[in-house]
Amino acid sequence: MPSTPTTASPRIRAFPLGETETNAYLVEVPGTPRRCWVVDPGVDPTPIIEAVRTEGLEVEAIILTHAHYDHIAGVDALEAAIGRRRLLLHRAEHAFCSDPRLNLSVYREEPILCRAPDEAIEEGATLRLGDTAWRTLHVPGHSPGSVMLVEDRLKVALVGDLVFAGSIGRVDFPTSDPRAMEASLGRLLAEVADDVRLLPGHGPTTTLGEERRRNPFLRPGALR
């Protein structure tokens, strides 16, 4: 009997970048060439550029979970080093790329901008990298266009600033919405399995089960 094909496990590496230690992720799948995504290239993406160059990786896309400055700051520098790639971001935040007030860099000495995205990340779409398939959930609250990407077979999710180990993304920014965040956290709890590893925009990896047990912000009414 022929064997059933299995999804090749990606290698996912976190690179904490900048003063906010934003986790940029290099998501790589086996093959020739070794293809990858760069997710949320933050301030000074030099370590990612070095990895791509020295390891001969082929970057298929740059994916932004949202467009606050600490997640978009490295887009232009990355593309200057490796060439232009597909840039994906939810359409609700396309304007953030060119507006320091929206991406919050207006509060810095030097505002941060990046080029316009090539494609919009749509709710319910599937993004594919090699044999991996990532379903997308629109999870506004921290920002209006926040998204998370879930690979159910591999039990891993890129969650941006939706949830952290023991905490959640801030909801006191001008474009944040606490009620939307509460609804998005409800979707997380309802639509993602407890054994899924959560790869957040800041801090260590965790699992949904662990956060369900100990994260006070995931309790009903926590944001009211």
C-alpha cells in the first residue's frame, strides 16, 4: 500500500529585533531551493538578511501580521538587500505603511515608513508555503488589520500582537478597539486547538492551552 504524503515540517526561527524586541520570523520549508517567508521584519533586520544570504534561502513573501512601526520597519532594508518580494498585509492597514500617526512611529525621533503592500491578506484565505497551508483569521483589536496565520496540521500559529505568554497586545492606541480585541480573543479560543504553539510578536512561544489556563486576559469580561 502506498504511503500517505505528509506535510514537511517547516523550520521557524524567531529574531527579536529593535528596542521593542519584536519577533521577526523566518519560516522555511525543505526543498531546492529552500523557500521561506519573512514575517514582521522589525527594526534592523540584519540577522535575517545574513541568514537568507549565507544559507541560500529563497524568500517567497514578506508577511505582516499588522503594520505598527516595530513590525514594518525592516521591510525596505530587507528588500534593498535581497530584492523586492511579495508584501502582504490586511487591507485595513495599507494606509499605515505611509502614515507615521497610524503606525505609531510619529512618537519616535525618526518616523518609519515602508512601501505599499502588493496583496491584501483576506479573512479565511489559505496562504501556502511549500506543502504547508496557513489559514488566516482577521483578529482586530490591537490594530484594525491584525491577522493570525494557523497551520492546523503542524499545530503552530503566527499570532502577531493578538496574544503573548501571559498577556495580550495593547488596546490603548488610537486605532485599537478593546471590544474588537475581546471578540478576537474569543475567536482564538473557539477556533484554535489547545495544543497549537503560539508564536507571538513579542516574548516567548507558548501554547493556547497554557494561555487558556493562566492568561488573565483570556477570561470572559477581562477587558470591560
